[in-house]
Amino acid sequence: MTRQKKEILKKIDNIELQILCDTEMGCGEAPDHFYDRLYEEQDRLFEELAHLRKYKTAWDMFYDERGFLDWM
């Protein structure tokens, strides 16, 4: 795996961890659309990762049955 792909996966993991920690510490009661910016960044990173892995879209990467869960 290239360094760029590893860095993207680290960023995605950090976003997920940030949301999880904030939810746990805030008792899960964030205002509506509070995490939209983070989810948009995560979507952008998944698209970038998909293109690096030679897929057209992130959905193509997620639903590719040849490499089940290889993107994680």
C-alpha cells in the first residue's frame, strides 16, 4: 500500500474517532448537522482513496466483491 493511501486511511480513522469521542463525552446529544463538515471531509477522503485504488467512485470500491473489506 502506498504511503498516500495509508495517510488517507489515518485521516478517515481520526475523523471517526473524533466523532465517537465527542459523542461519548457529550452524551450523544450534538445539535443537528453538527458533524456534517466532518462527514463531508470523510466522503471526500473515501473518493480520493477510491481513485488511488483505480475505482471510479467510493461506492464502486465499497461494493467490489473481489476484495471484500480490503479497503479498511
